[in-house]
Amino acid sequence: MIVAIPVGLWVAYTDLSRMKITNAAVMTLFAGYVVLGYFALPLEAYLWGYVHMIVVLIIGIALNAVGAVGAGDAKFAAAAAPMIATGDIAPLLYLFSLCLLGGWAIHRIARMTPLRRLAPDWASWTSGRRFPMGLPLAMTLLAYLGLVIYRGY
């Protein structure tokens, strides 16, 4: 989905800079699926996307309740879920683990080097042990959709 590119960049930026994934970003991604998904997908796949969203939202709420993820992370994952094919769950989790490790390493290295001066006011630099999960979540969504396009379906 073409709307995922600007929204993914928006989510990564706001989570890095403010440690917040905005509701506006989540709703934009969801609205993109509602409108574009209807025209781009077979009706059955389109409707199953809503089931994916509900399942991921329930899991996200549970993880947020125990303090494992932020509310914005849970909502963003739920809004992205309809764009993920059920058969791609295992490769998606592998891709997410790579994006999580890569995003964490890049963020921690940048935080400890002169690169930090490029954006000195970002909240994620001084967030202690908290990590802006919007970065790897957005990386995962964009990489997944790129791979889907590359594979031709």
C-alpha cells in the first residue's frame, strides 16, 4: 500500500523524536487500508484483513496492559496487520526480529556518537532503557511490503 511509505516514515520520525506514535498516523494507515484495500484486494482477503487487525489489537492491548509495549506501538501494529498475508506470519516475525535488532543497534550507536548532534532534541536519546519501537515496526512494514512487491504479489 502506497500510503504505508509516508506513514511508516512519519511513525519512525515521531517515535524517535517524541517517543510517541500519534493517533493521526495510525488512523491514516488504517484509512489507507479501508479505501485502497477495497480496490486492490479480492473482497475475501480485504475482509480477512479486519480480522487480522482485531486479533493484533487484542494482543497489543494485552501486551500494553503488562507493560511490554506502548499503546501507540499496539495501535500501529493493529493498523498494519490487515496488510500482512496470513501465510506470511513466520517470515514477517523473522523480518521483524531483524528490524528490531538492526533498529536497536543503529539507534544505540547513533546515540553514543556525533551522529546524535544531527537531532540533539530527540526524546529517544534520553529515554533511558525505553526504545522507540515505532522505528522497527515501521521498518518491518515497509520492508515486508517492498518484498511483497518484489515477489510480484
